[in-house]
Amino acid sequence: MPEDTFNARIAEARSRINQLPDEQRGPLMAILNETVQRHEEMKQNFARIHDALGEWQLMVKYLIFDREATIRERDELRRRLGNQGR
């Protein structure tokens, strides 16, 4: 859900809750505030996951590059050793 839609729905819920009698308002406001807090926590967690995924992708690229370089070096050494034996 887009952030502006979420905020609009929270504002609407808050407005409706404020129209209720005091004894009903307290528990519902607590639930609404917890919902907002958990939404923020989820956004932070998804940002962390996104960052970690980016780092992981970069590490995989480095590993692939290193593997390819190692294979090239190995093949070059084998070629040199093969030429020395002849």
C-alpha cells in the first residue's frame, strides 16, 4: 500500500475513533497507534533487507570475478608448465 494511502486511512480511522465515547476511544487508539508503529518497523526492516540484498549481490559479483580470475591464472600456469616440459 502506498504511504499516502496508508496515512489517509490512518487519519480517517483516527477521526472516526475520536467520535466514539471515551470508554471506547482508549483501546482503539492504542491499537491504531500500535498499527502505525508496526508499519514503521516493517518499513525499516524492508529497507534493511533491501540493503543486505544489494550487499549480497555485490559480494556474489566479486566472487564470480575472483573465480574467473583464478581459473585464468590456473590455465596460464598449466600452459607455462606444459611448455617447460617439452
